Amino acid sequence: MDALLQYIPLWNELSREEREKWLKAAQESPDLAAAAKDWDAFTRRLRHHLMTHIPDGEVLVLHALEIEAPESLTPEDLEKLSRNRPHLETAFREIAALPLVINRIRTAIVDFDSEWMAQTIPIPANAKAPQTTSVPQNWFSRYPITKWGGGVILTVGLIMAGIWALRTVLSYTLSPKVDDYTTVLPNPYDVETIQNKTTEPQIVELPDGSTATLFPSSWLQYTRNNFSRRIRVAGKFFFDIQKQKLLFTIESGNAVTTVVGTSFALNTTPSWTEVVLVEGEVMLAPRRDQALVVRLAPGETSRVDGQNEPSAPQKADFGQALEWTGKFFFRGTSVWDAAIQLEKAYNVNIQVADRLNLETIEGTFGRDEKLGDILNKMALALQCSVTKKSETVFELK
């Protein structure tokens, strides 16, 4: 049955005999017929997802041509590419398999041009082959874009099938491997998608007990079954990761963050990723060359721009580095350091008794909370007292 399943995405390429064989088998196997329906639903969803970001499939071919044969592009082509750059950037972020699609198109371009040259410019038997051959102009006139519309979708579908495995897509029991999870395309079969569409931070618990605070307009995804401590994210987050033998991996637009047991802030866009480590241990690397890794210590920050090497870890000013969160995140934070953050935020002086300086505090507080309320909560946890000496001077003892 496995061989018959593989016929489904290649239906248009099958011979008459192969189609008859498949149809006969489908009449005898409800599972095979159901698999075909699932594939049809999957490709429809895939097509809709791709066209949401790039309605004109020609843009993908133009992008591939820009890489493989830029001299074949007309001024109109270049203008169209320029106009669609933002759509391409979004699509590459949302559909991580898209680079593979572009590579398939580039391969087809090279193959077609080779065949075109072989058929149109025959080389005499006694002549030497040319050392270099420029790519002919009017590429689309030789290979109309209309032939690419369905091909792009089929290419995406086949790549997606390869990534997740066809039987997984068709609801078979084959569990996805860690490396299979390389796309953010919502899949109703095995991917959990969490989006924060509100205007307030949203806290979610992951299957391993770790927690993620999603800030507005952020999302994360992970495999629902057989959770392997690997997620994809976009937006702004604060993570509290449970320490386990298996490392926790976070893929963002251009970087990979590897976590032991850690509390840290993650701020991502398609072109850069920034980590601010509060507690624990984190390693940061660009997605395309994960050998270029830096290791952060508590209190440090690093950033990946594009696919460049991460910036050297630097001491972070939590008050400034985490201001965008609207929160104070104290995770094993010394009372002394917590007091410094509060002093800077509220423009006050907080005196801390010597016996409390090395004590640590755990908690999350809103930056819009009254300072007195935060100090009272800290005092309750530390079993100490708080005194307001003046409007700008407080004491913990």
C-alpha cells in the first residue's frame, strides 16, 4: 500500500495503466481512498496558504531567475520583484520550506536552459564545446509562466510531503522526527499553533512543563504528538524552560536558540533575533550555520542580524533590555539587582539591609504596578519589612 500512497501526489504524471491500478485498489481499500481525500484537502490548504502571501506564482520564478539567471530579467520583471519584496520576505518567514521550492525552480531553469541550448544550437562534431554559455534572453517566451502555476504548488506539496513524510500527512502513525519540523505551515494533523491575537501578554504551558509568555501578535508552533522540545516562533516572548536531559530548541526567523534550563527574553523578526538571558544557560546561532554559536551567561545579551555571526555576549541592562516586555522578570535574581532595576524604573532610592543583599527573589511584576505593591510582595516572600521613608526613598530590612 505504501507504493500506492506515493502515487497520490504524482497523479498527473501517472500512466493510464498506473491510474487504473490505483483506482482498482482504492475501490477495495477505504483507507487508500480516504488518503486521497486527505491529500486533496492538504494541497488545497497549502495552495491557499501560499497564495495568501504570494498571489502571483510568477514572483517565485522571478526570484529564482534573479539568483540563477539575472541577465534574463527585463526591467518590468525587476520592477515586479521590487514591488513584491515585502511579500517574499513574509512568505520565507511563514513557509520555511520555501527555499527548497526556489532551489527546485532553479534546478528546473538550469535543466531547461541546457536542453534548450542542446536543441537550438547544435555543436558540430569536430567543434570544441564553448567554455561558457550566457543564459539566453526572453526566458519566459521559451517556457511560458502559465506552465509554472501548478508546478510551483506541486513542488511545495512534494517538499512538504518529504519534510513531514507522506504517511504522516495522511494520518498514518509515523511520528515526525525533530529535523522534520522545519515549516510553520499550520497542519491540522500534528502541529499545535498558538497565536496571541490580544493586546495583552498570554502565558501558555508547553507539554514538557515549560512556560512561554507570548506578547501581542506573536505565535509559536510545536509538534502535538511526541513533543521533542523543539518549537518555531515569531514575535516577542519570555520563556521559563524546564531543565531536562534533552535540550530545548527554538527556531526563529533567522536563528536557533538552544536552551538548557533557562529564563530568558526572545525578540524576533524575520531578519534578526535578540536574546536576553535572565537565568540559566543559552546558546545562540544563525539558522544557516549553527557552528557559529555563542554561549550566554546570566545577565548577558546577544543578537543575530541576518545570517551573520551572533554578536559577542554583552552585559545587559535589564531595565532597558526588557522594557519592551512591560514586565519585571525576577528569576533567582538577587535582591540587590532587583532593587537596582526598580530604582531605575521608578526613579527612587531603595535601601537594602546587608542580610538581604544576597537573597534571591522569584516573580513577575508589571511595570505599571505601584512600586509599593511590588515591594510589599517582595517583603512577604523574603519575610522582611518595607518602610517608606519619603516619596522617593524606601527601605527593605
